[in-house]
Amino acid sequence: MKEVKYNKKFYSVMKWIAAVVLWPVYRYKYTNANNIPTEGRFIVAGNHISSPDPIVVGIAQKRRIRFMAKAELFDNWFTRWLLTKLGAFPVNRGKGDWDSVNYAKSIIDDGECLGIFIEGTRSKTGELLRPKSGAVMIAHQMDCKIVPVSITYRTKKKHFFSRRYISFGEPVTVQELGIVNGSPREYREASRQLMERIAVMWERDKYGNKAR
């Protein structure tokens, strides 16, 4: 894959603009946003409910997060230009896109923070979907920690002005997720455990003190 040359200053300016513009819409509430260290190699792995998810996650962080995004978003010249400037890069979902996987590894190898939505697609209902194994596989092969992230809302159905609740979990190692040899079975189980950590935050933020 060709190197994605993003603009750091542009990223900082757009993050500030997005924070101002999106606040009246989403009134986002963050929990433990400082769980992502300000330096070092990390993967941010979360669930996915809407297109602005990378923005609302990134707003909370001083450091840049390089998000993996579906290749279809790069078909349009404007979104391709914008996403590239912000440091995102394309991945062909469901096709074993090893070029994108290797590029993701190079991002981590450079000491940057990689963002992945582990369900592989947006949840239309807001409920958590079955996780894919890509994030834990990359974390194992690059020996880096994962910060689980939950994104949800409390309205019965998601609508444009649903308030977003974004929670960041404690960084977790692949060893804590049970990966030893890096077999497909271990990756599947580790992904399930990672999603369970996300689910704990999701349930708390979704329902608060109310019984489900």
C-alpha cells in the first residue's frame, strides 16, 4: 500500500473545528479519556455505531489516532482527500486485505496509535456485533497493548441528536486476552474477551443505573 501522507497541522485544526461543531449535536460525554497514553504504540479498538465515531473518539485525545476505514469511503475524491489528510487509510473488508494489515503494522512500528472498529461494520441498531480478529492479531504480532472503547447512546433508538457516551477502558495486553501462540482459535477467543470488556462499559453507559 502506498504511504498515506497526512498533515499533522491540518489534523489539529480539524479536530478543534469538529469539537466545536459536533458538541451541540452529540453533547458527547467521555469517561477515562486519559487511559490512552500520550506516547507509545497502542491500538484503540471500539464498537461502531455511526460515521462520526472516529471523530468523537479522536476529539478526546491529544495524540493522533490513525483509523482504518472501509475502502468505499476513498472512492469519492473529496472524502479520499479529507481522510488521507487526517491520517486514515483504506481497508477492503472481508477480503483478507494484507496490504492494509501490513500498513497498520507500520503505523504501530512508527510509535503511532492505530484505531480499529472491531465489528468490521457499523451496527444499525447500536447493539454490539460479533467482533473480528484483526485488532488482536495485529496487537499480538506487534506486541502492543489495546485500549478498548465503547460508544453508545441512551435514547431508545439512535437519532441525529442522540447524546454520545464514549468510555475508554484500561490498556490490555494480548497475554491478558489469552494469546500465547497466535492461533486463529486464540485470536477468536481474545476478540470475544476484548468485546466483553467493551460490553461492560457499553452496558453502564447505555443504561446508567437503570435495569435493562
